[in-house]
Amino acid sequence: MFILYFGKTLSRNDNYHQVLKADVGQDITMSCIFDENKIEQVSFMRQVTGDILSLGSELFVHQSYIELKRFSSNRLDLKLKSVNQNDSGLYSCMFNDEKLISYLIEIFVPPRFVSYFPLEASISYPENFSMNLSCHVFAIPSVNITWIHKDKNKQSKYIHYGEDLYLSFIQPSDSGLYECIASNMYHATISRAFYVTVQYSPRVLILNEKTRNFLHETIFVKCRVCSIPQADHIYWFRHDQQITDVNIHIKKQIINDQCSESIMEIVDINEYQFDQYECRGENILGHKSDYIYIQQISKARKVKQKISTDEINRNERTALLLNKLQKKKKNQTKTTTQSSKNLLSNSIKKNCSWWWWWWWLLSSFIYWIWLV
């Protein structure tokens, strides 16, 4: 285990005591300064229990992890080796009944996992179920626990703070890596990762857009099925009956770890095969279907363009003759034109006749006036 060392030097002074901080397993040294000729009156005491640990240059307790050393003529060092949590507390260096210096020892415990769930690093949940992950960590000082989710696109985000992570009605998008990170301001962080797979029943989609075809054509229909776990089977049905036609071939290919494609090939389609088709995907969670209706297109009848002229080959010469219908239309046009001319002529003649009579009357009247 990696241990973050805080050092043996004094970390804080105040009017009452100095604070020494260390992790479990480290050593701590407490120093006491006194008059050179009065060492016999100097002692170390543990305030929590009231035990005298040393007097003068001699230890009162005989424990292997406590060591007393005269550093100089006026300095004594009391060393606690490989400390544990029980060594925390207040210690004093006394000169008779006078306190020379006090030390508050704080023993820290680096974070460690007490328990976590699940025990496996990888776990699967069905879609729409609930998911529960947990990390329980012991440390002194206590830690903050953060949960991070990293999806299949490796995009990370913070999703929760605390020991237990609970998600309800999970979806395939909730799949990915979940990491529990425990940290405090004194130690290196520790983490535990869980890879979660959300299983789901098949999603089925027929990819074809064209559904109208001619008789005797070869048709390809592509169906994509995605699921976790991957679909065990992809079936094709017509009228709820699995297709067994000899001219229909079905092939399957893997796209990725979730998706497969099934291609139905109808060779030389006949008139009875223009119908609705069902593509069905199945896995352990159930089955889903998609449908396509293949319609027949009637081939347009080719109508020969009527030729307005007849082509006759005579002595390697080509003579173009008007057909009867064209002659008839031409005669009708002539008749109509002639009739229009006759009407116009009659109208002119009639109008001219009236003008002539008016002119004669007027001339006769003028002549009579002249005679008179």
C-alpha cells in the first residue's frame, strides 16, 4: 500500500500543544529541551492514560516500539516506532510538575475498501431494471466518494456523491464504466471500477425504402437487428409462416457486437410472392418485428405510334401517299373553307343590294327636286 508521509517535524504550534501527524506504520519523534544539569528531573508522560513513559534518561515502560535517546546534553527524544491508531493522543514532557512542551499525535489511516458491490468487475442488468453499486471505504480522515460514468464514446461525467449508487429504469445508454473514487486531502485517491452492460430485447428495422417491383425481378430486402445479447436468430415470415420458398435465399452478417443484418433475396419473383413480409429478431429477452409490403408494378403496354403516311417502295424509289384519314380531314377542311367563303360572298352581295336600292331612291328624289 502506498503511504503518504506527512513528516516528523512539527506541523502546528499553539499555546497548548504541537500537533504531529503520521500514517499508520510511520515513526514519530517527540523532543524535549531542558537545562543540561537537570536531566534527572525530566520525564515524558502520556496524558490520556496518565502513564509515565520515561524518567531522566531511563524508560519506565519496556516496549520495543518506544525508544528514548539523548540527542544532546540538553535534549531528549522519545521515539514511537511504527505507530498505530492506539498511539494517538496527547503527550507531555515534564520538568518535575511543570509542563515544558505537549504533543498532540494524530494517526491517519490511508483509504482502503471495506466492501463493495458487486464483487465482480463486470455485471449485466436487463433494460428497465434497477441498478445498485456500492463502495464502502475506511480512512482517517474520512473520505469523499465520487461516482463517474464513462459511456461507450469515452465521454465522462460525474453522476453521484456517496457510497451507494442507485439507478432505476436503466436504459442501454446507461451501459459503460462506473468508477467509485475515494479521496481526502491527505492521501492518494483509490478507486474501484465496474463495467455495466444493459441488456435489451431486439430493435428491428427493415432498411429498404423501395417496395414496388416488376414481375420476375430479383429483389433484395435488408433487415438490421440490434440487441444485447446479440440476436440468436433472425427469421423471415409471410402470413405468419416461416419462408421456405426455393427461390428465396437468406444470408446473415455481423455488423458489430450488438447488430446483425439479414438479407432476403427473392430470385425471379412470381405473382404470388408480392405480399407482406415480416423480419423477426429474437434473443433471451424477447423478440421484435418489422414489416415490408412488396407491391407489383404492371409493365406499361407499348402503343405503336400511328404513322400518318404510308411508305411504298417502287423501283427503289420511295413514294409518300396521304392515307385516307388524312385525305378525309383535308377534304373536310376545304369544304369548311369554301362554305365560309360562300357565306361571306352572299353577305356582301346582300349588303350591296341594299345599298344599291338606297342609292337609287336618293338619286330619284334629287332628280325630282331638280325638275321642280
